[in-house]
Amino acid sequence: MKVATRRPRKQAERSATTRRALLDATIACLADLGYAGTTSVAVAERAGLSRGAQLHHFGTRDQLVVAAVEHLAQERMRRVRTEMSRIAPQGAQLQTLTTVTQEREAALGLLAEALSGPLYAASLELWVAARSDPGLRKELVPAEERVNAELAEICRTYISDDPIEVRLTLDLVLGRGVARLLAPRPDRQAELLTGWARLLNGSTRG
């Protein structure tokens, strides 16, 4: 009986490991090769798996990329929540965080860092590709809406509960992510976050 239950569990674990390897490889390909270069063959090679193994999990390239979109969303949100937990424990009162500029600036920095790097580069590739690919756009837009809703909730908890300030904060950090990919200027980008934190604290006091 124990053997019978152990075997399906191991099979499920192997299947999950294979699926994760394919999704991670898709993200890596998107970041390194762009959307056009993210072929089924390239993903299988990057994952160190056979095409047969890939086809077992994802029958088409579209299915693979759509799954990667969801995977990207989960990775981004997991990183944001993990990093934000260093600022304050879950359930901390908003006013405790927003009345001190340094704490707010730290929260902005963590949010901006989470929305940059390879994960963000891969997201940009999907956004650009979706502009002329209705099928991809149909899958991508709902995923991004879910991510943005969660990001907005994080902003309301750690940065500001004002709807306009939440939207501006997200636009700032997302725009910073693009600038960081194209022309990294760490000092200038850090100044933007510092300045925005001070403006937010000024509006809170007002």
C-alpha cells in the first residue's frame, strides 16, 4: 500500500519538476533571445529536456508561452511579497510605515527591484509581442490585470492608500524598469524613488 501511494507521488513530483524547468527555460529564452527566438526547440534545449517531454506538457508553442505568462506573474508577485515582508510584518498599520520617509523609500526600492531584471525583461517581450498577436494578447491581458490588482494592494498596504498615488507609484516603478533595461543609471533612478517617497510623505502630512 505504501509503495502504491509513493509511486504516484514521485511521478507527480517529477512532472512538476519538468514543468517548472520548461517554464523557467521559457522565461530565460524570452529574456535572452526575445519572443521571436523563444522557439519550442530553444526552450527544450535550455531546459535540458527532449521535445517529447515538452510536448507531453505543452502541445504547442502558444500553450507554452501562455503558461509562462502565468508563471511570470506568480514569480513577480512572490518576489514582491517576499521583499515587502522585510519592511513590515503582515498586518502592519499603514500609518506606521508611511509617516517615515526612509521606511517608505525602502518599500519603493523593494517594489522597484522586484519589477526589474530578467523577469521584467521577459514580461516586456510578451507585451510587445501581444501588440500584434491577438491570441497572446487575449491570454496576457487578464494575467496582467490580476498582477496589477495584487501590486495595487501591496502599494495600498505599504506605500499609500490614495488611488492616484498608487497608480502613479506603479507607473513610476514600471517605467523605471524599462529605463533600467535600456540605459542603467542607478544613481538617477535611486533619486527618483527618494524624491517620490518625499513627495508622498508630504502629501500624507498635508
